[in-house]
Amino acid sequence: MTASIRSETLSLLALDDYPLTATRYHAEQPHAQLLIAGATGVPQGFYRRFAEHAARRGFNTLTLDYRGVGQSRPATLRGFEMDYLDWAHLDLAAAVDQHRHAERPLYMIGHSFGGHAFGLLPNHDQVAGFYTFGTGAGWHGWMPKAEQVRVLAMWRLIGPLMTRYKGYLAWSKLGMGEDLPMGVYRQWKRWCRYPRYFFDDPQMPGLAERFAQVVTPVTALNTLDDLWAPPASRDAFMAAYVNAPYQARTLDSQAKGLGNVGHMGYFRPAAQRLWDETLDWFEQLQAERQAA
């Protein structure tokens, strides 16, 4: 029988004092801390099973809802003002400060946007290892043809109509995830026009230099059937981590017996083998650190 994991809901103040809701999953005998940085429009509950699995392996694990999403959403998104990168600069940065521990290393898991966020953190140096799933540049040109058509229809037709009517992107109506604030929609749409995402945006100078400051070990895994972030898209974005010890992993999920993983299946129970490989990597980093 699988042991139950104790969890607790926490109030977490972002660096600008915006109230966030987080969940901590307690390991019985913790040897490390783990923070999960989720994808755009994905509530923290989606990562619960991974977090519980990590806690069983000795990682005190924290998940959170970014501002405007899930339990950190205001009463209405109409008129809610925010910058997309607030999720990194203010929300995740506060989670790093809150979850780090004087006697245990802090590791971080990313999913899609989470891989973008890591290089934006003002305190990424507090993280001893970063492993991200499904991170890519977002440009439709990296995607298979059929997915390109769907994505362009979203940006050029459905999104503009929906946001004009609602005042935010009613993502949930399309079965795509949580609704998104207008600021997130506008910036995401803009950056997805560029092959290297926000690095190619002339309105966002200095981002490449910030990512070049990262020296934390980084691994990025993408499956061949991830239509939103295939390996070529990953490589276009992750190239910005020029000074980090970096490895890219490309997975043929069908050949490995994992079935269809796509963009979201990395955190579904069928992918538990990937979870263990990730936690093994963190433990290897911890062992190397202790031996040094």
C-alpha cells in the first residue's frame, strides 16, 4: 500500500505582496527541497501526483498557483493587470525564498513556461539543479503542420474575438487550461511570433544576458510527440542557457512504452518512470555535492 503524504495549503506573498496560494507536500525524512514551476494556465493541482511521489522519495515539495490562475485568481480577470513575467520575477522568486532551507539543497522542476521562468529568476543561484519538461520557444514554425494551423487560428481569430468579448482569454472554454489574464495573452501571442520567443523581441532587451548568468545544472526533456514543444523548439529556446552545465533529452515515448505523452503527459501517472529518472538526477547532483 502506498503511504499517504501529508500536505498543507499555504498563503505565500509574492515579492510585491500579491497573495498566492501554495501547497507543501511533506517528506517524512527530507533530504532535499523541491519547487515545481508549472506551465501557463495549468493549476497547481495538476502536479499533485508528481509532488506526492517526490515527497515519498524524501523531497519536501512545493507547488503554487501563479497570480491570476487557480486559487491565486481574483474574483474576475476582467481589468486584472499583470505582466506575464510577473510569474517569474515576483511569484516564483518568492517561492524560492520561502522554500529554500539552510541545511538541504533546493531543486526545481519546470513544465513549459517553468523552463522560461528559471532564467528570469533574480535568485536562480539558490537552486542546485533544474529539470524541465516540454519547454520550447512557442513559435508555430517549430510545430507540425496540422498544429500550426490550430495555433495560428487561436492567435489570429479565436483569441482576438474571445478577449474582445471577455476582457481576458477564456482558455477554459476551449478545454485548454485555466483562463488567462489579458496581459499574459497579449505578451504570449507577441512572443510566439518569433523563432526564439522573447529573445527575438526588440522590446525585451537584455534577456539573453540574464540567462547567460545561470550556472545551475540544467536538463530539458521533450518527447517527439510534444506538438507544442518538439525538440527543435526546445533547442531554440534552451540555447540561451549558454553557461549552465546543460543536457537535452529527446524521448520517443512510444518506443519506451510510455504511450502518448504530448505536452501534458509528463506529469500523468503513466510517466512515473520519467519522474524517477528526474529525482535520480537530483540525488546524483546531491551526492556529487556532498562528495566535493
